[in-house]
Amino acid sequence: MGQVSVTFNNQEHHLACQSGGEDRLKMLADYISQRAEGLVDRMGPVGDLRLLLMTAIMIADEFHDFNDGELPSIGVSEAELKRMDVAMGKAVIRIEELAKNLEI
């Protein structure tokens, strides 16, 4: 297991990754950190969570534009969608039963 030290918002963080993935993780973390630094330069200091969220939204926006307005799918298979549909149907039936009991 590999480990990389990265800096985000002037704080050092230690991240684990698969062996051999250290350089890629470092490159990606540096990209995120640089984008965050750009936001801080324009807006001033912000909390870590808010800064991370704003950075993620900015990168997602860039990705969206890069892919002609398409965001990647979440990778749910047809079988999984069918299982989710069945589960949702059962939940609806159960909720309706509970609602009827409340009306009594």
C-alpha cells in the first residue's frame, strides 16, 4: 500500500493508495490544491469544507464543459435499476399501508 503526503488549504494530509499509484494521486491532489488556491486568491480565506465543495463544483463544471455538457453516468446496470425499481415499489406499498393505518 502506498502513501502520499499532500497539502490542501495550507494543511498537510496523508493519503493511502494502491502501490504504484502514488505519482498519479500526488498529481491529482496537486491539481485540486492549485484550483483551491485560485479560489482563495479571489475570495479570501474560507473553511476547508466549503473550499473543498467549491473546488469540486468548479472541477465538475470544467468536466461538464469538456464533455459537451454530459456528466458521467453513475454506472448503475439495468439489473440494478430493476432491483431498485422493485424495492421502490415495495416501499410505496408499505408506505400506503402505514398511511391507511394512520387514518383509522
